Amino acid sequence: MTVPYHIFFTKNVLKDGSSKVGGMVGKTLAYNPKTGKDFRDDSGDYTHYDLTKAQQYLDEGLKELNKSSIDIEILYGSDESPEDTVAEYLQGALSKLKGLKVTNRATTRQGRIASQDAGQYDIALQHWGPDYADPTTYLNLGLSDNSNNRGKWNNAAFDEVMHLAQVETDASKRWDELLKAEKIMMEDYAFIPLFQRGAATLQRTNKPGLVYKMAVGSPYTYTYIKIK
């Protein structure tokens, strides 16, 4: 049985509590105002990898370019852990495609940002931590006028839906608009989510009442902790 790349990577390479993420918006961040369902479950899974299809599309692209192979470079900040590990893993995974040569370019976080802003990169690794518990903390990155949209992705339909969500007063309608916005973003491959970062922790089983939050806010919530 072949273990999917995202499960192998998070479980066997990172081994820090990170997990697969199915889209731009992370899990345990926001919930449907009517049903209570996690946004990630409502929106669905957009991240799949099929090596056979990837090779097929690459072959078609090479034929169109009249080339037998192409080179791509992965840009990352060596001071942005665990991007060095991610870059090495991606280099190995993508190099399995015939006709594709992959190299890595390490720099600092500021160097990575400068290269992205100047458009001097092929693929860049970057991470984003949510500032508040709403899908827009991720989706806003795709707006054409967002300074963190370093890939300069521009989609008028996405901008329009996001604008509607900004002014929508009906919580359920707004939720549906945000689902539609993520669908546009993911189908356009504006960003390619790799994993949702986690953290490895140890907690004694006889200390109930300690709640660990994965997404936003303080890492821990102290309620009534019983010491036995």
C-alpha cells in the first residue's frame, strides 16, 4: 500500500503534529454559523497528488514548449523553520518527474520576500499564521491588492466574491461566499497548501482541564486544572 505524500511527509518527516490541509483555510479555525461544521469540512479537499497525471501534464507542457526538460528553483528562507526540510522533501518528490530538474535556493526570510516582490523566483515556500478566527485571515492573501499576494495572482471573480463577503450581513450567506472564494482560489492554484503546521507536546494524563488550541489565540487555555 502506498502512503499518500502528505501523510508520509507530516507523519514521517516533520513528526511535529503537523497534518494534511485540504485547502487554503486551515482546520479548527472557523465553523459554519448554522451547522457548526468546520470550514475545512464544508469546503472539501482540494489537495491531491497523482504522479502519473503530473507526468502526463508535464509531458504535454514540454511538447508545447518544444523542450525535453526544464529547470525550476525552489526559493526558501533557511531561517524559517521547517522550510529547509520542506524544500529538501519537495526537491526529492518533484525530481521523480522525468524532464524536470529541481534545485533549491536558500536565503533568509527577508531575502525570500525581496526575491518574491521582484518576481525573481519559480516556486517560493512561505507560511502564514492566522491572526483571527475567520476564513478571511487566509483568503485575503488572494486579493489582487493585498501586499502579501507576492505571486501577483489576480482574479476578478475572486475579488468580487470577497467584496460581497466583506459587506454581507447575513452570516450564512457570507459563509457560502467564502466557500466560493476558496474554490476559485484553489481551482486557479493561486497558492498550493502543503500542510497545516502543528506542534509536538507532552501532557500528563492526570492533569485534566488543560485545553490546547491549534489555530489562533494563546496556545493553552487554563480552566480548572485538577492535580491528582
